[in-house]
Amino acid sequence: MAAKKTEIKEAEATTEAGEALRLPAETKYAEELRWLASVDTSPRPFRWRLSPRMARIFVLGSSPSDKLDRTISQKFYGDPALVERALVTLASDRGLLLIGDPGTGKSWLAELLAAAICSNSTHVVQGTAGTTEDQLKYSWNVAMVISAGQSKESLIPSPIMTAMTRGEIGRIEELTRCTSDVQDALISILSEKYVNIPELKSDGVVFARPGFNIIATANSRDRGVNDLSTALKRRFNFVTIPTVTNKKTEKEIVLFRTQELLARNAFQVDLPPALLDILLQTFSDLRDAQGAATSDDARLESSLSTAEQIGVLEDAVLHSQFFGNAALQSEQLASSLIGTLVRRVPEDVAVMNKVWHSVIQKRGEQSKDKGPWEDFVKGGKKTLETFK
């Protein structure tokens, strides 16, 4: 019993210490943000914590031309012009809509931008078919309403309303998955910059403070789910985040994000360059096969995004740590790749079998570094046999 109480106290102490499974960007990079703010002499729009110039450096990392006394790490890998356009939009009267395929880093960029601008990226509404207008505006504490009636005290503001009253950035994920009612409610927020609360007889209008704006994301594959009205489109500037095609850049992204994820388990893992190259090449070959396919049944259901590469690599490393000899192995990488990408049986199995035997195996035979490739091909075949 005493031991159990000790465990509970230790758990409470851990929670009080502020540990979390995933920290928001403004907490994770708090020291960088403080330092950038301390040396920032450029003009700042509204009540921004950083100027657009410093926010760009925070997101994209510093270079010698910035003439800073310290190096700022790169957190988003993409075209600098996209980040600049996003920052200019957020300083304007329009909202920002980030569009792209799954796994292109839309949500991560939105979080970084909010962290740089207002040091709070947590005013988030997750868009789904079940998202309601209340989640975008406000709801009520039913118990307080029953006992004392509707008042400001019994009002429960949404994350977006909270961002309005604080003059901060609100975020809406997967906007095109929200119903037309929710999208229509957003039009008045973006246009009028206030929310009417008709239930309150007096003082029933909540106005947005300077600095408020909205960053929304939309999956380009879901744009037809609940397409945006022309009226709503006019209130957003669209910034399209392209799929990463440059292997060097993709490798940097995969390494950066995988090492961040593994740090949760306090792992210091060396990721062999040969295996990273095999992973990148295999995804490239699978994408080529997707592009050449003539029907949905001949394509994998997976989007083959950079995010999925990160998931495959993290899965392989964790499996090697917990059930292997700690070193990442080619066979385990192949097993994790197929286990992650095969979702439909038998359709995805058939697609993967075809590509594995006609393309991946040939790639291994032609490679100068045959050892890792041979093990990778063998591990993939072994995993595919388990689906039969």
C-alpha cells in the first residue's frame, strides 16, 4: 500500500514538473523565442511577439546573412517564399489557408507560425464532420445556466473566441471536413471580427483584439468533402504546401522529425545513411508506381507522404530497440514499411507484391551496396508472405 502511494506521489510530481507527451512549439522552443524577441529591432504588426523577419528566422532557421550572435535551428523545410507569404497574410485582414497533400507539414507550419506570432499555438479547433458551430463560437455551462441564468460567467468560449479576446492566432484543422454551417459561421468572424451572443441582453458582443487572425489547413485530397463557398474563399489567402520531391530536403526532414520523436523515449540512435537512402528510394519508386497506375485498385491507399516515411522509420527504430539488438536492421525497416503502408487486403498486398518483385528487387540487384539492399528485399518478401 505504501509503495502504491509512493508511485502516485511520483506521478503527481512528474505532472507538476510540467512534463508532457508532446509540448507545443512555443514551449519546446521557448528559449529561442525569448532570445529572438530580445534582439528584435524590426517593426512588429499589432501585438506580435516577433517581427515578420524574426518569425521567418524562427521557422526556417538562421543563416550567416542574418548576422545573429547564435544559430537558430531550422524547423520547417520548404520554400522560404511560402513562409514569407504566410506571415504577410497573417499581418493583413485576411485569414491564412494552408493547402496540401497529407504529410506535407501544414499543421506543423501553422503551429510554428502561431508560436512565433503570439507564443500560443493551442487555440485549435479540429475540423470533422461532427464539428459544430458551438465549437467555433461558444457554448454554455449548463449547471450555471440552470442555477443563475445565462451570463458571461456561464459562457464557455471556444478556442477561436479565446484567440479573439486575447488578440492571438486561432487555428482550424481540416477546414474542408467541417459542414457548411460551421464554415458559414467562420465567414462572419473573418469579416466582422466579432461574435454576437444574442442570449445576453447587454454587452452581448465579443470583439477581436488587434493581432487576431486565423490559420486554417485543408487536405487537398479532401477539398471536395465540404468545398468552401466563394464567400469564405474570398476571406482567405491560399498558400499551397507542395509535396517534397528533393531527396536531400526530404532526408533532412525525416532525420529531424524522427530524432525529435525518438527523443521522447530518450533514445540516442545512429540512423545508418545507407538505410535512409534505401527508405527514400523505395518511397520514390512506390510514388512512381502510383503515378503510372490506371485505377484505384492498382494504387496503395497510402499517400506515401514524408510523414509516413517518418512513421516507418520511427516504428523500425522502436522495434529494434525493444525487440532487436538496438541497431536498426534492413529487414526490420522493410517489415515496418510494409506493415505501415499495407492497409487494404488484398488490394494493397497485390500492389506492394508487384512493385517489390519488379522494381525494389531489381533496385537491390543493381545497387553497389548490395548487403543492406538484399536484407531489405528479403525482409519485405517475408513480411508480404504473412498476408497470404
